[in-house]
Amino acid sequence: RMKPFVVPGERLAADGRWIESLAVAYHLGVRFHGVRGDLDTLAAEQALSVQDIDWYLDWSSDGAGTPSGPEWSLVVADKAGSGPRIYRSSAVTSP
């Protein structure tokens, strides 16, 4: 579902599930920048900006890993609840 929106080489981070997130990055052709944990602090969210993260996977069941800045928009939400919510940053430019 995401492939048409993704430019190869973009950057992806996640709030958990390292192996699943790495697999998503591999299949999309993007660089995986690892697991960041919940974005419950301003510093955690700023780290995404500093590293020019384009995509963020929120695997949490309660939305605790959701980026809250205005530059982040929800692109995909798994209605079944088994997959991640996927956010795209408008603050970075792709390679």
C-alpha cells in the first residue's frame, strides 16, 4: 500500500518491533534508522528531525508512539489493528 508513495533511499524509523520494521524498510527500499521508542519527549521527536527521518512506524496499540509535530501526517492506519500506523514527514526532502 505504501510503495507508490516511497522514494528509494528515504529514511524510516519505528517505535518498536525491530525485525518487522527492518523487513518493511527492506521491501520498500528505504534505509532503516532503527527503533526510537515512544515519542513522549520533545527530544525524542527532535531526533527524528535531526536525522531527516521521512517515515515513522508506530506499532503501539494506544498511539503512544505517534509523532505529534505538525510536519507529520498519517498515511496508513491498519484497520485490523495488527500492523503499524505509518506517518510521513513533510519537513524533509528526499535524496
